[in-house]
Amino acid sequence: MSLRFVVTASTIGTLIEWYDFFAYASISPFIAAKFFPKGDPAAAVILTWLVFATGFVVRPLGAAVFGHLGDRVGRKTTFLATLLLMGTSTFLIGLLPTYDQVGIMAPILLAALRMLQGVALGGEFGGAVTYVLEHAPQGRRAFYAGFLAATPPLGLGLSSLTLVATAFTLPKADFEAWGWRVPFLVSIVLTLFGLWLRLRLAETPLF
């Protein structure tokens, strides 16, 4: 297994994680309209971003939990778990019922899935850096780990591009009714691709 493949699988997987994370931000106006009461639009926007913030709040927890698991059961196992947890959570956001359908349970379920995303991302980024560092040769470790720093803006760009493409493809009424769910649902394809890459990885030499 070449070092180039290790870096590619780590980088693409982390990019997918950031795509999933930023898809929420890109579709926040629709989330505010669909998952919170319509009586106070300003409150709905504030609550939407508070739910978004929960993903960042729990990131340290994800880093601690998956860092511990990485030392106990292996880097590859936790590498797969973080990607699967993030991808599944994002896909389920695309299937959630709205406030009009289930009332207060809609934002509660949304917040729960956002926290799972945050836990996954907290474990993912540190795991990816560790995985690359433990494969890279001495004297080149920072160089190869540096590629992971490019994944947040790339993930943001990919999620935004998916949203724009969906908005231009669907009629406005369809996009407002269900098209906003597409970026979340499409993430399962990216997740499966990332899992396919990571299943081909071997455990790190140091572990």
C-alpha cells in the first residue's frame, strides 16, 4: 500500500466529513423553516444556528472517545467508525420529519443527529492526522499531514456546489418542498466511496 493511497484515503474521508458538516450550514434557511415553529422566524433562525453549534461543542468529546478507541482497538477501526457515524447521521437528517409532521420531536431529533456529527468529526480529523503521521517517513511527516488542512474548504465548496446544482435542477416549488434534502441524501454515496477506500487500508505500522 503506497503512501500516496494512504494520504488520498485519509484526505478524501476527511473531506467527506466536512462536506456532511457544512451541508447543514448551506441549507440553514430551509432547516429554520422546516424544523421550528413558524410563528417567530427570528427565533427559528437563532435555534437553527444553536443546533449547528452543538456539533462544535461536542467535538472535543469525539476526539477524546475516538482517540482512546484508536489506542485500544486500532486506528483503522476507528477510522471506519467515524466516517460511518458521520455519513449515517447526515443521511438521516435528509429523512427527518418536519415540525409540521411531528412537532417538537423534529428539532430534538435534528439536534441529536448534529451532535453525532460533531462527535464523529472530532474523532475523524485527529484520527486522519494520526494515521498519516504513522505511515509517513521521518522528516516528511508534517508535509504529508499538511494535506489534511485543505479538506475543510474543499468540503464546504463541495456541499455548496451540490446545493447550487440541486437548486438549478429542480423547480423552485420542488426544491422548497423536498429538494433541500438532496445534499444530505447524496452524502451516503460519498460515505460509501470513503468506506471503500478505507477498507483497503492496512493498520498503521506503529500500532
